[in-house]
Amino acid sequence: MSDNSPPPPPEQPQPEPPVAASPPSLWAPPAPPPRRQRTGLIVTLAVGGSLIVAGALVALVH
């Protein structure tokens, strides 16, 4: 049997993406400072929520 199909094309090397990031624009505003963690608010909400749940359980059991 004869094979009349053309040979597969050679693999093309993929272009590599640029490694270095482009420098920031001089007209761009400065990056905002990182946010401060609001652990106090989170703790307050967690304690308040647990007190509400505890009060509801006491009211249901009583």
C-alpha cells in the first residue's frame, strides 16, 4: 500500500512570553498602600454573633 498523505509539518517553537514586566508608566498614580487588617472588627462580629446564638439556644431550651 502506498501512503499519499503529506508528511506532518515540523513543530513550530512557541514564542516565549516576556519575562520582565514593563516598567510602570510615569503618568500612572502610585500604587495604594496595602490594606490594614481589620481583626478587631472581625473579632467583635464573631463574639457578638456567638452571643446571639447562645442567647437563642438558651431561649429555646428554657
